[in-house]
Amino acid sequence: MLIVRYRDIVDHPAETVDRTCRFLGIREGQVTSIPRDNSRPYVAPGWRPRVVGPVVRGGAWAGQFVRPEIWRRLSIPLVARLQTSDAHRPSLTPEQRERLLPAFADDIALLSDLTGEDFSDWLSTRDRGSFAERVSARP
């Protein structure tokens, strides 16, 4: 089993994909970055998701009856209406993280034991930021 950490995908995408390729026994060097296609921007609560959200969901449901590329093309402007330019997921405060950590501490310790990797940073109360924040902070 290969454990791939999210932070490695964000911080070192090419190296992480190559490591996965080595594990799977396939050719390396094919991917140099991770596209945003798999990371959805945060949509802040408000009128946009209340009004446009049901239209997008309805369109996705109706899209099952047409060729996939048709719904993809039609959904782009609809999904764009949901997003604001600079909204980020709200972060947990250190106090909120501190209250949650005991519920996960045993599982984190077990994961470390099973994999031989150190996951103690998951026990931190420090926020590391969203995908967008981490990517934009990269040198």
C-alpha cells in the first residue's frame, strides 16, 4: 500500500506523481503539475449557492441524458456564477483544532505505526491553508 499525503501532492506534485508511478511500476516523468480540475474553489454561503446551486445540480442530473461534453460546456458559466474571486474556506481556530484532536489521536498514532511514517504534524493546532493558499505560497 502506498500512502500519499495531500501536502506532498500540493507542495511537490511532479515528485509525488513519479513516486506513485514507481510504486505502480509505470513510466515516470509524465506529469509536472497537478491541474486544478480536481480542486473545487470554496463557495461562500449566500444568495449565489441558494439560487444558482439548484440550477447546477438540476443541470448535472439532466446531463445524464445528453453527451457528457454538452453538460461540461454548459456548466462552466453556471459554476463560475457560484464563485467569488477571493473566497477561501474558513479555517478552524487553534482552539477548535485542539478540541477535535483527541478524537483522531489514536488513529493518527496507528497510521504512523502501520506505515512507519511520522504523522505527528497532524496533531498540531496550526492551520496550513487551503489548496489555493498553499499553491499561491509556493516559490
